[in-house]
Amino acid sequence: MGISVVLLAYKEEENLRILLPEIKKNVEKCESNYEILVIDTEEPLDNTKGVCEEFGAKYINQEEPGFGGAFRTGIKYASQQKFLILDSDGSHQPKYIPDIYRKFNQDKCDVVIGSRYCEGGESNDAKSSQIMSHILNFAFRVALGLKAHDLSTDYRMYHTKALKKTNLKCQNYDVLEEVLLQLKLNKKPEKLVIGEVPISFSKRIYGESKRQLVKFIMSYAKTIFRLFGMRIAYNFKK
């Protein structure tokens, strides 16, 4: 019943130096075997590999482009039964890991989300980012029939076996909604159980955000129509 902790890194050497010890401390509270996988850029851009060696994390270079490609690389190499992913910039505090793990087990969830928007959660992101996030979450909830408050964060725990059965196509952050829809469709008549644990979303510790706003919006606009089409096609086959 081990945990694969996956971090997707893009020039996050300084943040990982702070984050990795905190992750280890909190994962060990779960009293489960674990591994930490850091998925770095295809070509190293800093000393992330050295930091991984220092703190006992497995260093892997991503094999496909974009955030979605890094996520698929993490899925490929995860070897434990549970798959926990969180941001490598410090915006997702590791102190919530035991709560996510407990919720996942006790409620027999398919996915547990570290949520900014459920009761008790909060976001310290810029107001403009929060507004855009709420709009995107509303649109995807309606289009995909997913019952969760926060569909656009990657602080999550999944069953690794279920992830390995998905066929993800998105290259950007929209893979986060794509994976939930595919998990839902793969369960067929069974209902996807999504749990949420309230978290406080922090600003990154060091460095600047890698998100490109225009590219981000265009990607989501295309994806919502494609995924809605997948949902409709599946319903017609039933």
C-alpha cells in the first residue's frame, strides 16, 4: 500500500531543497512505504539532480513535452499503489499529506483533491488568477459532470493502477481535468468518488511562475470542447 510522491520540476532547485525534507517528514506520518519521484525537464536547467541525490529522491527527466508530458512521465515510472502529486514550488504545503491520505483510505476515494475552494480552503494567489480559476472550474464542472469544487489544482492522490489505464493527450495544465474525465469514463457504470481536503494555497517560495496566460487560456478553451465531446460520445454508447 505504498505511495509514489511525484513532483514536476522546472528550474525548482531552490524550492526542492526546502520542500523535499518536509515531504519526507509528512509522508512518514502516513506509516506507509513511499518513493519520491522528481520529474525534471528533458534537458537539465539547474542542479535539481544534485538536490534529489542529497535528499534521496529519484531523479527522472521528462520524456514528453509540457506539463502534461511531465505528468505522463510520472505515471509511467510510479511503482507504488497510491500516486500523490503536488507542486514543486512550495505553493502546496506538505503538512496536508496525512489528511489527504486519511481521506483517500477512509472514504474509499478514487481521487482526493487538496482543495482551495471547498469549505475551509483558501487561496493566496492573485485576485485575477482566482477569478479565472473559478470561471474555469465552473465551466468544467458543468461540461464534464464532475462534482468537486477545485478541478484545476494538481495537489491530488490517485490509485496508480487507474492512472496507468488512462490515455492522456493534453500537453498543458488542462491534463488535470482530462485525467478526471478519463477516470470517470473508465469506471463505466460505477460513480467516480472524488474527495476534497481543504488546504491553504500559498505563493511560490522562490522563482517566477512558468504559466503563460494566453497559451493557458487557448489550451483550456480547446480542451473543454474536446472533453465535452468525449463525455457525450460515451453517453450515446451506453
